[in-house]
Amino acid sequence: MASKAEKLRAILNEDRCHMVPCCWDALSAKMIGEAGFPFTFMSGFAVSAARLGLPDTGLISYAEMAGQVRDICAATPIPVIGDGDTGYGNALNVERTVRGYAQAGAASVMIEDQLAPKRCGHTKGKLVVDRAEAIDRIRAAAHAREEVRRSGGDILILARTDARGVNGLDDAIWRANAFRDAGADILFVEAPQSEAEMARVTKEAPGIHMANMVEGGKTPIPPMGRLREFGFNLAIFPLTLFSASMRAIEMSLAAMKSERHPADQLMSFDDLKRTVGFDAYYDAESRYAGARKDAAE
């Protein structure tokens, strides 16, 4: 049976740009898989917001993120790309992060070149480490990937640079090429500011490329066909589902504050139970003699 990393590798070799809704917890990942998407990306922004109620500014720890990866991967059979931030320390911390995410079930882990504490790539205040340290992070990630493979596992390395917003596009492209040469499987130049810049990235740094589609962010959001023409293989939407869920909560709270029931914001109870997994649980429970015989159902 192919590993999740092998499945992801095959998906990314298809001649298309995949539209990827992002998850932040087990339920959102499960729903993405059940909706028919072949893989998903765990959004660090959304995890920090949902788990801590805090912004994506490096406040969440490795242990919290690794635990979230584990829960997400356990909830869905589709490959998951985990946000590994800066690797949470020096090169040896990067190695540990890659091994930990592989053990948690991730098909890929993203490692970036921001100076800790890192922050969302479409917000202000970013800084990046120098080229040598940035390359060392990816070399360490690639070394850990090979260790994982020798032990029977597999994981892909997604290398991200935020240099566009700090040093300019030329440096970001230089780093993307260096990351590929250091062993990265997937390249991610964060926050290009025009379609022309996006086209330059993929042309001047050949490889498998990811685009980050943040509504209201610095990068335009072209159709998937246009992104494929540019040379992108996947386009993640890190906040689309999370924002939609927050909006629904906000509207429901406003209705309840006015003592109105927000019925138009709800899925049916039957659909809710099915999505959470009650039907599957009852089927599994029925295999055993001690199963409940609830006539009420």
C-alpha cells in the first residue's frame, strides 16, 4: 500500500493546479476528505486562532502543533501537509520537527526561513534569517526525511521563503533554488505581489510549486487554470473555511443576542450526527454483543 507521502507525490505530479481547502482540526480535515478533496493543508494561522485564540505570531509551540497534526491525520485518510513553522529552533530542532510530524502521520511538513518568532506571511513585521541558516534548515529537514525513510516511513519537505517581503523577489527566487538543491520536494515563495511575480517564481526556480491564496492578502487569486499556466501545482486556501465558520458563528451570535434562533445557519441534526460519525460508530458498535439496543433511535 502506498504511503500518504507517496500518494501526495503522485497527486502533485498531475498536470493541474489543485485547489486545496485548509483544515485546522480533526473535524475540518474529516469534512474536507469526505467532500472529495484528495489532500489538505493544516493552516498554522487557523490552528493558533482555534486552539489558543491567539494570532499567528509564533506563540504556539511545537508540542501543540505536533499534537494537532496527530489528531488531524487520525481523522482522515487523505494526505495532510503540516505547517512546521521555522522548525522551532536550530537545525537539530528542525530534524526533530520533521521526524515528529512523520510519526504523527503527516505526508509533508512545511519549514520556513523566517526569524523566530515567525508570523503570518501576509502580515507586517516579518524578518528572515540569512541565506546560510535558511539553507541549513532545509538540509536538516532533508536529512531527517532520509532517516524517516530508512526506518520505513516517508514524508515530503515543503520549503518556504518569506524573503519577498523583506529582501525582494530576487532573493526569494535565489532561496527557492537553493532550497530545491538542498533537498526540498516542494517550493513555496510566500506573498508575491502580482501575477507577473508569480510567473517569475516558477520560471526562474523550476520545481513543484505551492501558491498561498489569502483573501485580502498580498497575492492575487487567479483561477486554477491560470495558476497551472504559471507553473503552480497546488494552491492552498488557508483561511477560507475558517473564515466562513467564524462568519457563521458571528451571525448566529448576533441573532441569539437579539433572541432570534439562527436556524438558517445550521445543518440538520441528522447531517451533524452523520458528519461527526455517529452512523459509523453505531455500525461498528453493532459488531459486539454488548451493543445497546436503543429503541428510541
